[in-house]
Amino acid sequence: MKFTPKFHALDLDVAAYKRQLSTYMEDWLKQAGREWLQATVLAVIPTWSKASRATFQKLAGELGMVIPYGPQKSQKDRTSLGLSTGGGGLELEPESSRWHFRYSSSLRYLAYNEYNRVVYGQAPNVFSRAGLRNPTPYHFQEKGQKAFESFARFTKLPNPFRFLKRVAVA
């Protein structure tokens, strides 16, 4: 009697999994970024001269969003100032398994309002004696981080077992 064994092994299609993961992470990152913008800009930062909100437009554009301004409260429209001092975007590096978004601003009023209680007459001067309608400090970065972490807490990555194949061993 002759017995011929057949052996099988499992092979993980790493390339296919990485493609799926990259697509998933890009979509996930865009949604996480929208959650961050909702918690920071839309929920915290008021429209005054439009400058502060405009600093977020580059990031919002890459996320498929538009930052609404609402009624302008100052005499001067400073949208162009905000656009020129704000930066941001998506940075996707699937080869090194890095997906992130970034935001930056050199708008001094926004930076000051983030950390300080603004009072009329103190540097950098508030535009009106009425002061800001939203109380400062904003702490929008802290609020954005909480929103991002809350969104990330329930993330489920693609299942790698779907990329296992049974192969015969010779």
C-alpha cells in the first residue's frame, strides 16, 4: 500500500492586504479629519473677520469640506489673510504605514485666542469694544484631539484573514 500525503499551508497575500489597508486608511483619515474640523472650527471658532476660519480651508478642501463663515462681524474682510497664514492637508505614506493630516497657522490672533482670555485693549487688540462673542481661550486643539480620539476608538481595520490563501506544499 502506497500513501501519498498532501500538505497545505496558508499564505498571506501581503500586497493585497496593504492595498486594501491603504484605501481604507485614506477614507478613514478623511472622515477623522472632518470630525476634527467639526469639533474645532465649526463648534468653537467664530466668524469675526473670516481670517481664523480661513486658515482651515486648505485642510478642509483636501477633506472634501468647505468651511462656512456666517455673517462677518468686523468691518474688514480678512479671508485672504487667513488663507495666506493657514496650511494643511493629507499626508499619505502607505509604504511606511503612515497616514495623517496636518494643520498649521501663523495667524497671531488665532494663536493668541487659543491660549489666552482676550480682553479689549490687551495685545493683540480685540477689534471691537463688544469683544469676542465666543469666550476665549478657545482650546480648539484640545477639543479636536478629543473628537479625533473618540472617532478612532471604534476603528476596525480590514480583516487580514480575508487575505489568507490555502496553497499546496510540494
